Amino acid sequence: MRAVVFEEFGKEARVQDVADPSPSRQGVVVRVEATGLCRSDWHGWMGHDPDIALPHVPGHELAGVVEAVGKDVANRRPGDRVTVPFVVACGRCSACASGAQQVCERQTQPGFTHWGSFAEYVALEQADVNLVPIPDGMSFGTAAGLGCRFATAFRAVVARGRVAPGEWVAVHGCGGVGLSAVMIAVACGARVVAVDVSPDALRLARMFGAVECVDASAYPEGADEAVRELTSGGAQLSLDALGSPVTCAASVRSLRRQGRHVQVGLLPSAAGDPVVPMARVIGLELELLGSHGMAAHAYPPMMDMVRSGSLRPDLLVTSTIGLDAAPAALAAMGAVPGAGVTVIEPTR
């Protein structure tokens, strides 16, 4: 098969011919029809993830068709149209037994713990636990983003953030996860302040329903003061959807009394630990919450909102490229994250 391979961290990847994967006893091989280009992929390419062994094929947001199944797979068949959470759960550990597969103790992650979906085929473990059917009429390009950015944002806003109608929600960083969070919060009846350095990202955030937009380039130490002013004292819920010391701290400082901060964006160790204003956390009784994807069994409420049209993940896809263009697009994410979502179609 053809796949994007990098042999050194931070060095240009190349499209190469490599061996086709084969399914494990409880796994499947999926023919990749579409895969998202995510900032997490860039972190992996840069060497920020300790699970990656070289040479490596990135990619973890995917949708496609089951090509082959392992002998112990009961509920999936070749030809099934599927997507998968980026956290592929074991289904047997104590976290999985409690329903928290997104923090599985023995999780695998395509594109991190093993070769991923910037390829024509990808192997996935524990198919009966993790594969999610793609609804009729949903494109592969739309479905690819559900496994990471959209499902991650959904759980961060709805389950972890406990958003309520009428609340102010601040979203710091309007890449794929952030724009998804804007759309989801608006669909839940919240008022959203979108924060980003990119005019294109803020334009999309407003298109998806943000009532206020803040150009973060004017606030190098964080746009929290602007958020507090626009919300008459602070947001009830604030998310760092980028993942930097500045946006993390600014998100916490954006909150009003008893507000909730959700950390969604990865914080690479190379950037240093954020300085969280703990005196403010104590004095205002703030909540600090992490959010790490969403388990396959938790998809139905999100899928219901997609089917009803109240959520439109298809609108997030702003460009589609072929596999040959993926290495350059991956490297370019080291600059300011682009607005919208780029989808790679391996057979394009």
C-alpha cells in the first residue's frame, strides 16, 4: 500500500510503498477513504509523543470500509462503513468496565501507538468495542473528523463542561476542535465568545454561531480580559482548544465565579508547563477539567444531533487533498493552525 512515512522527527515525510497490514484476531483492517489532518498529528511528527517509534505512519482521524476481519470479531463484516474513536479501547480494563473507554488503561491509538491512517489501509484493534457505523448519507470526509476533533469537542462541551442554555462559553483556539466546540455549544443554546489569531478562523466561528469574536493577536499574554468584558464578568465555561501555556492560563482567567475550565488541546512538554492562577481557582471556586476524546458507546446522542441537522460537521471540512500532498500539509501545521479542517483522501 501507499502511506505517508517519516523516519526522523521533524523531518519531511514521504509517500512510500509499504506492506499492507493484516488484522489481529479481534481486530480489522479498514480501507481508508478519508482521514483528517489534526494538530495532534503534527505533535507526533515533531516528537512530542513518547509512544511513537520510527519509522512511522501518522493519522488517527479516519473513516473507511472494513476490508478484512480477525477470526474472533463477531459484529463487523467486510464492506461495513465505519469510523473509530482515536482512543481504541481494550474493553476489559477497569476504566472500560466503568464505561470510560476514552481513558482505557491499555488503549491503542492509530498514528501513535502503531501505524495510522495516512495510508490506503489501517489496522484497528478490538473492533467489536470500538468501530462506529457511519450513517447513510454521511460522507467519509465528514465521518473522518468524528473520531477526534468533533467527538472530542462534543464530550468536552456537553459531558465534561456541562454546558447549559444561556451560558457564556469561551473557546480559546478555533482550529478543528475549537470550531467544533463553537458549533456544539451554540447548538446547546449557549452564547459563544471565539478567540483566535486567525481572521479566517474567527470568520468561520461567527458563521457557526459565535456572538463575539476576539482577535488574540492583540493580546499576547492571553485574551481573558477581553472575554470577561464581553461577558460582563466572565464565562461560565471556557475551553482551551489549542493547547499552549498562554491559552490554558487565559482560559482559566476568563471564568466568572464557580466557572468551569476544560483543557482539550494537548500541552506539549517542549512548551513548558502552564502557570495556572491557582489563587483565582481557589478564590472563585473554579473547576479545572481534562477531556480526552469520547468512547464509541457515547456516540449516539452526537449522531442524533447530526442526523437532525442541529450539528453540521460537514461544514468544518474546508479543503480536501490527496496523499501526495499530505507531507507538506503536515509540516505546515507548525505555523499558526489553519482555519477549518483538511481531509486527506488516500485514493484521490
